[in-house]
Amino acid sequence: MGSRLRIPILAAAAAAFGLFAVSASAASEPGHGAPGVGDPYHPTYGNGGYDVSHYAVTLRYQPATDALTGATTITAKATQGLSRFDLDFVLGVSRVSVNGRSARFATYGRHKLVITPTLPIAKGERLTVTVAYTGVPSTMHPDGLTSWIRTADGGVAANEPESAWWWFPSNDHPSDKATYDVNIRVPGTDQAISNGVLVSEHTERSWTSYHWRQDKPQATYLATLAVGHFDLTHSRTATGIPVVNAYSPDLDPTTAANARASVERTGEIIDFLSGYFGPYPFDSAGGYVPNVTAGFALETQTRIFYSPKFFAKAPNTSVVAHEVAHQWYGDSVSLDRWSDIWLNEGFAGYAEMLWSEHEGNGTPQEIAQRIYDAYPAGDPFWSVKPGDPGPAREFDDAVYERGEVAVQALRDTMDDTDFLRLLKAWPTRHRYGNGTITEFEALAEQYAGKDLSDFFTTWLYTAAKPAFFPSRQTPG
């Protein structure tokens, strides 16, 4: 995520969700998939008992009323015997089927849909679940939070650590990634934008249907949908990756010009970061800037969400570099649990430093040194541990800034050639999968050829300012 603007709100929301206790009646039992994947920060996120391989989302959306109607078919494999299982969702469900048979369903808690199939599911059995539903996403506010942003001419689904609940039922945790087909019908002149490649577009009887496909594994919070009116641009990277960007025509002229001057450099930034992180992992790229008041950017896979606030005063390619870097660090390789957030934000922040050097605005070393010097020992900034910030502070400024300084400190601790090899090795070895900080530490030690446990303890897990910055080797 690129924005520091949204952190206080998001941190409070994360704390609220993370403290939710599952009721005893919903607790895991033999034959009932666990109501949560066991993430220590967000224990109710995701569900146990199955592994999703594909989401087929079919929707009809009416911008005038914010009414969303449709069905999602989930293809999965049971990882245990199941007499019932859960999904994460908040809209109103009208019917559910499992493997072609009607199934009983009920809701509980803040976002849980429990499904009881007619016939039990055996371990290893393929599972096809279809959920039909309707609702008004912007009116759904569990804990006062919504991840569906209403606009003047439509709506946008974008948020972290959750956004799927408001528009499709899912196993909502990054550890269970899947491919996607999103089919959505909107009134004739409206447009619909989602992840991946546009497979088809056609208009019939005053409604236009869009079919978007994401054929690489994608975490649920990285799935996005935007409906409204947009000005589209098309280009390609140097290696031929198609880049599709979209801008609301309602942006004020200054913001619109700055946004285009920034986001239209997406292809150039992909080419630049490929030199550090390896080949771009997806077959499409781009971003969109809707006319919203939200103050964050989000690395929604292949189609990045940007708040216009980033471009209100001047062009801002730093946020583009940050979110594009996430396509490697965060999207292709996703965190395994939310306490691993440094693997996303530390390296996306470091990409900003690399881009700054490319643009002649300061080297990573200079920027890291400025951040290190800006916060004296004892400042609350150093109390946040990037490797385990806690559920209330996983998007704290220090996770970003101290996190990216830690990456530069790692570079200073290693041979530079080995560090640059490490930057490519991580997204290559875990391509389209998940990873943990512990796994990254082991890989870093492999490339460094030495024990780095003291380094990682100091920079990621100690609530104090490190005694020195490695490049300078003098007291802080």
C-alpha cells in the first residue's frame, strides 16, 4: 500500500477486526472447516477445510442505486472431510448450491456465511460452490468500516486487509490465492474495470457486459472492481506487456494532469524495476484514478488503485513506483500471515528509493540515512517492530519507513552483488505463492554466506533505535 494518509483509520479498523472473538457455536469441530485460517493478527479472516483454485464472479450493478446482484462460483478442493464450512461475506444471500445440490446456509458474526451441503464432502474431493446474492454494498458497515467506496457515477472495491466481503464471497486471506473471471453488466455507457486482461466487451439492450480475467493466483484483497465513467489509455512496456490506465473525467484539471503525468509512466517504471526484481510476473499492468475522497493507494493486482489526493499538488511517480513494486513483493509473492507485512511494505518502500536515485533525487543510502537521523533514540517511531508490529499497527508509518531503512541496512551488511541477487531471488523462488519473514531471513543468509540473526533481531524485532546505521558505523 502506498499511502501514509490512511494509516490511522486503517490501524484502528485492523485492531477492531483483529480483536473479534469467534462465538463458541462457530468454533472448529470435526467435519466443520475452521472459521479462520489461524492468522494471529486477524483470527477470523479466511476459513479452514478447503483450498480455492478459482472464482467465477458474475454481477449486475446499477450505479444509480448502488444495487449489486449476482452469483459467485467457487472451485476448491477439500483439505479435510467437511459437513459444513464457512465463507467471508456481508451481502444478502438468496441461495447456495454445493456440487450442484441446494445447500443450507446461515450467517453469524460480522462477515461469516456458514454452508451445510446436502452430502458431506470427503477429503480431497473437488468442491464447486455457487452463492447467489444481492445487496447495496455501501450500506454494509461491519464495525463502521466499508471497503466499497461510492462515487458520483458508480462504486469502487478497494481496501486492505479486506475488500472482497462487499462484492463476492470468498476465503478471504492471502494464504489462499486463486485465479479469477469477473463478468459484470452495467448500464450502457458505464464502464467496469477489474484485474487482468479484458476478455470481452459487448452491449445488448442498453446494458454493457465486461469480462475480465486474472489467470495468475491472486489474493482476495487484491481483487478490485470499479464502475463508472473513465478515460482510458493504452500502451506497452518495453517487453510488450499491455498497460491499461483509467482516469475519472470528473477530476479537477490540475489533479488530472498530474495523475496522467505520473501513472502514464507505469510501463517505464515496470521496465526499470524489472532490472532489480526480475521479469514482471503478470501479463497485464496499469492503474486507475477514480474521483474518490479516500486517501490511499493499493496494489490491486495488475490494476492499481490510486486516490487522486496523491496528485493534487504535483506529479507523483514515487507512489507509482511503490505500488508497481508490490506486483513482485506482495502480489506475485504474497505474505503468508499479516505479521509478515514487512515483506510487502519494506521492499515497496525500497523501490521508491531506487526510483528516486534513477530520477536524480537522492540515493537509497542518502534517503535511508535521513530517515534514520530524523528520529532520535526514544522516539515512538522506533517502538514499532517491522517484523511484528501488532494488529493495531501493521500499517503504521514505521512499518514503511523503518522497514525500508532496514532493507538498505541489509544491503550495507551484505556484499552489494549478493544483495542485488537476493532482490531477484525472493520473487523468483516464491513466484505466484506466499512467503514468510523467516523464509526470507534464511534466503538472505544463503546469499550473504553468514549468520544474519542478530541483524534481523535488531532491525525487525527490537523496539528501539539500532545503535548504528551500518554504512556509517557511528553511534546514532
